[in-house]
Amino acid sequence: MKRDFGRTKWGRNLLLFFWISGLLAGYLILTIISSILNPDSACTPDGDFTLYPDRYSYWSSSSFFQITYGSGPLTFAEAKAIDIIWDVLVGRGGQAILALTSWQVFGRYVTTSMAVEPVTLDTFRTVFLDKEPTVMSSLYLIRDFATRRGLQSKIAMTFVTFTMTYILFFPTLTSAMTGYSTDVQAYIPDSSKNFLPFESFKPVLYIVHDGTRVNQTSDYRVTPYKSAIDVSKYGFFGLNNGNSPNLSSIFNNKTIDSPVLNISAYFLPSHKIFYGNSWAYPASVNYPFRNESNALWTSAQELYDYTYISQNGQCQSTKDYKWGASFIQLFVWMNLMLIWSVGIYFMWLKAHKVLQQCGDKEIAGKYKAVLELATAIQENLEPHRGDGPKTEMTEAELQQRIDKDLKGGHMAYQVPVLRGEPIKFRRLLWAWFVRDKWWRLACFALLVCTGTLWMNTCVQSLWIWSFGPGIGLFIAISICTTPRSRILFTLMCSIITAIPAIVIAVLYQPYLEFYCSRDYVRG
């Protein structure tokens, strides 16, 4: 492993891994965000009141320009400062990094392409001298690619055009998807028309019809979530989940004589915290607790039904602010970033392999590019001006000659002697896969297992641990060359992720036992 970390190549591979992994992690976070909303809130991300915010769709067209995912509370000054810092660091800074990286790769690729097909003078100037996109240079490049001379690959021309447009509008896209707005909170008027926070209204989950047996009133209404565990043990209406009802039972840590309590419910959401949504009478398909209109809430010993809450609830602005982004625009932004990342890597890889075959031909810098461009202009104008000095021509004359008469002119490099067979990109990818095919297949299988375990709540700790061997092997393939070092690195990552997995397993064991219990699954 010491020899592996001594290589210079591992740093580049590791940087690429973390960059792509960061984007993929962003997709995972967006997926989680789109499926989880605050259960104690009745306000959707776009500020509307609803009793079931979990039904809100982040993909609705009306939320395209809304700050659907925000963080707070913030003061106005804090929200404004974050917005400015984001625009400067991510918007302008990101544009500079994208331009610097892209133009480095463009220079290498165009150098290899010019050995096969010439390019126009404007294309050469844009790639080797401009170093960043402008509106006019982008238009000139599109014109040259479409009507004059392009690159060796049409896919490469399309990607270069996309990248220039993307970089040009990157600050605008980055700024448009983020912003700040006032935070909102749900309120319900009580019987005295005083608006109370929705959090003070608790849903009535269960009714204990013989509540006097547990030192409560008859028809005792239960709101604490803890009681869901007791109900899951004994079921509803004193049926004891099909077992003999003439047995002692435990309710809220109190042992009571037979029969079991007679418990029913109004409405129970299909959520893992609330037991009973899928409960049915024995030998029946009737589900009595799924009617939303039967839902009840309680506040200050008063009951409020579904109709009252849904018709009178309001989401009102508070003095606090939140800063965030539009979910849809953020998703589009990440897709564009992923397309650029994958495309720029494959363009670099193709150019890198071709340049290796050409003996690592030097890439023209700003001074050499000026000399080569000047020489090419002289050679292009030679048939039209004879041996006279070209510097005597006016700018208008040069523009006329190059654009009209020469159709943009042309530049090319002498075809070098290739060492070995010409590069075929598909063959290159296949050779890359075959070189470590069993390692890559094992890595793919581990990552598939990680994705599968995520969908099962009962194995959350195992899911967290699975990141260790999966991602560890992925990194090991990139930076380690020997089987021993790859296995050792994967084991190290597995041990590291085992620590949080054990902690979560210990902390959430009671909840997992309830969620994954046989009685709960039946109910």
C-alpha cells in the first residue's frame, strides 16, 4: 500500500472519485428530501396549508420558482449574507473553475483533432487564447462547427458547444435556483378564535373505551405515540390479535387483569409510528381506520374534527427567514454538472491516450498559440496577397479576407507517427473494464446491495455499514494496484463504518423491534 500511495496517479483518481461521489450523494440527498417532510408541520414547502404535507410533490410545475427546500430560521441579514456568498463563491468561483478545467481539456483534445482535421482560425483562437467563453465566441464557434470546419468527432463538437453555453450561464443558473423568503408556520383558530400553532393540536390516535381500568376516564383518548406499541400487542376491540382475550395484559407499563382493553381508533395514517392503518376485522377485508374524514385533533381538552382543521388552517409568515433552493432547479443543475463531469473526463481520457501515442506532443500555451495563429494567418493570406507584408492590411480587410474569402481559414498540425494502433475509444473502455473485471464486478455487487438495503428500515445499521466495503473497494480499485493492498484498504473502510452502524443499532433497537415485529407487520 505504501508503494500505491507513492504514485502520483492515485491523487487524480481519488479527486475524480470524490467529485463524482459527491454528485451521486447529492442525488441521494435530493431523493431523501423529496420523500421526507416534517410530520409536525401542516405547511407545504411552497407555503400552502394541508393536513397531509407528505403528499406534496416536489416535481409540481408550480414549485419551479419556489424555495421548496430551505433552512432556517435566519434573520434578514443572515439570509442576505448567505445569498451573496453563494453567488460569489459558487456562482463566480464555480464558473472560473469550470472554465479553467474545460479549456485545459479542450486544448488537449483540439490538438489531437488538428492532426486529423483542420479547424478554423476562430476556433483555434477561442480554444487557445480566449480561455473562457463569451457570447460572441460561443456564436462564432457554433457557426464554424455547423457551416465551416469542425472537430474530428461530432459528439465532441456538441459537447464543446454545450460546455461553453453551460459555463457562460453558470452564474445565472446558480443564482436563479437559490434565494431567501420569509418562513411560514401553520396556525389554527381555537373555539375563541385565537390562532394557535398547529403543533399544539395533537392527533387523537386511539380510544380506550374501558379507560377506567387504567385509572383514566371512559372513552379515554390516547395521543402519545408510546401507546402504539401496546396496541400492536393486543389489537383492537378486545380481540387480542386473534388470541384468547381472557389473559392479563400490560398497558402503559401497568399490568391489568383479563380481558384485554377494548380499544378502537378514529383515523390512523399509514405511517410506521401509528399502528393500525392496515388492521382489519378477522376474516374480513374491511379496514375501519382509513377514513380521513374521521380524524380528530385535541388541544386544551377540546376536540376539532377534520373539516374544521382543513377549512380554518392557515400558513402565516413569521419574522424569520429561510434560505434555500428550488428542488426542480437544483435537480436540473446537478444533472448538467454530472453531464459536464462525465463528458470532460472522457474527452480528457481520449486526448491523453492519443497524446501518449504521439510522444506527448506539447500543448500550445498563450505565447506559442499567438505565434502559431500568426503563422497560420500568413499562410492563409499568401495566395491572396503575394509576398507583400500582411501587416499593411487594415482590420476590415483582414476580416473580409478571412470570413468571406477564406470561410474562416484553416489550421492543422502535421500528422505525427503513432506508436501502436490508433486509439478506439470503445476498445479503450473495454480494456479498462477487463483489466480488473472481477474487482469491478465485486464492487458493483456491493454497491447494489447498499442500494437494496436502503429500502428496508429494519436493516438500517447494516445499510450504513455496507458503505464501508462498497465505497472502500471502489476507492481501492482506483488507488491500489495489488490484491493485498486492495483487500486491506477495503477492510479498513469496513471497520470505520462499523462504528456508526453499531451506535445506531443500539440507539434505535427498541424502535426497530416495534417496526419489524410480526404483530406490527400484520397490523
